[in-house]
Amino acid sequence: MPLPTLLIAGFQKAGTSSVYKYLEQHPQVCLGTVKEPNFLVSELTPEKIANNQAYYEKRTWRCSYENYLENFLECTNESAIGDGSVNCLFHYQTSIPRIQKYIPNTKIFVILRHPVERAFSDYLMHLRDEIDSKQTLPLVQQSPSSFQLQKGLYYESIKSFQDTFGTEQFRVYLYNDLCQDSIKMMKDIYNFIEVSTDFEPDTSQKYQTASIPKNSFINRLLRKQNPLKTVFSSTLGILLPEEKRQKIRSWLISANSQSKQSVSLSPEERQVLLDYYREDVLKLQDYLDRDLSAWLK
């Protein structure tokens, strides 16, 4: 049975959904039927998140090795097979041993974003999706041990991955690379995972961008399973192809979203978070030998 030869190990709210879609366009790449099976992250099992029904419903879980293999059954002739379980980086202490056991030769890459901006984008996502009330507290009111804040402490996880797999198997990209020249970054990824770099993806659309809905009721109708959405989708399914339906849904979501300018961190809040991440950013900067001074302001 085919197994992943590439793993997007992180990070949430750092452009990974867009990169996943751009990878999907490549004719030599096959991605699993579930974007984030999370088999490699032993912490994320239905039993351990049973008290968080909203989050459970949002994810499709593949917990056994047999189910994990089923995720890639349709990948038969492609050169690269991909898993998009972006939680692997944060849960590195258990994901690394499982990667070594099940897919030891896979190419692994991560995308890192300014930790304050990543945390704020994650915060907006939790507000939008109503995932977890603890994670929808204003960022500066959250415990330093909260997942939203800790996910931006990259140094230990990056060092562990790179020390384990080496630079030939593990690659770090920055969110700014994606924003400044997405085609260049995608071609570098294509080269890294050993598929043709002649292919040029359409990177004009961005996916899973952060926003807050104007109307919570309309947001639930559009994003969560409910009878009205089921009837509406079934009716449109008869009249319109999938691509058109997705465009209509995206337009409705966009129309119901507040502008980013209307929701932002105050300078004081931003400084609190910059101070929280400062030491980790400096250690990461030295380890990667990359200029991350923009993350200090």
C-alpha cells in the first residue's frame, strides 16, 4: 500500500492550507482523502477530545494504521504522496517517533509565521468557528500554557525535527516567503519533494484566511452541518457543479466577514505578546541562521 512521501508538519495559520491546495494542483502529487488524518499525532484522538464536540465534528479522524493507509489508496501512479497533518510540529515529542516508525523516509516541511500574527489569526479562527471557549479569550488574557500561545514557541520543535531528520529530509519555510513570491516558494517545494519544477500552480487564491463573521447565525448556517444547509446543498448539487457551489459559498462567507482592519491587537497587547515570544525568536534565529528581526516588532 502507498505511504506518504511528504508531510506538511506545520503550522496552522501560516499558509499551509493554501500550500496544500497548490500541491494538489501538481499532476505528480497525490494528497490523502483527508487533509489532516493526524495519525502521527497520538495526542489527537477522539477519546482525548471527547469533551470538545465542536472540534471533534470539525475533524475527520484516522486513528488506526489500517485507516491511515486507506487514506492514500487512490494514490497509485504519482511520484509524491502527501499528508497535511500540520499538528505534527507542535506535538513533536510524540509525532517524531511515529514518523520514524511508520514513514521514516518521508520529506517533511513546515511553514513558520510571525508568532504574534499567527496567534492572532488562530484566535480569530476560534472565534469564527466557535471551537473552544477557552481559546476565544483575548490573547493577552490567556494562560501562557494555552495552545494558541504555545504554538508560536517554535524553537524546541524545529530543533528536534531538524536534529532528527537533517536538512536533506526536513525543510523550513517562512510565511513571508509565501506572501512575497508564492510561485518561487512552490517551485522550491516541488524540487524538495522531487517532482517536476516545470509545473506552475495557480496561487491567486488564498485559503482559510482569518476573519470574524458579521452575523453568527449566518456563519453557523454556512459553516456547520444543519438541515437548512443540507437541503440547500442538495438543491444546488442538482443545478450547479461543485466548483460553482464552492464559489457561491466562498462569496457568502466573504460577504458575512468583517474587514481585518475592524479587528486588531492594540499596540499594548501586541507588545505583551512580543515580549512573550522574544527569547524563543532569538534562539530560533540563531539556530536557523535566518534574519527574524521582523518578528521582534
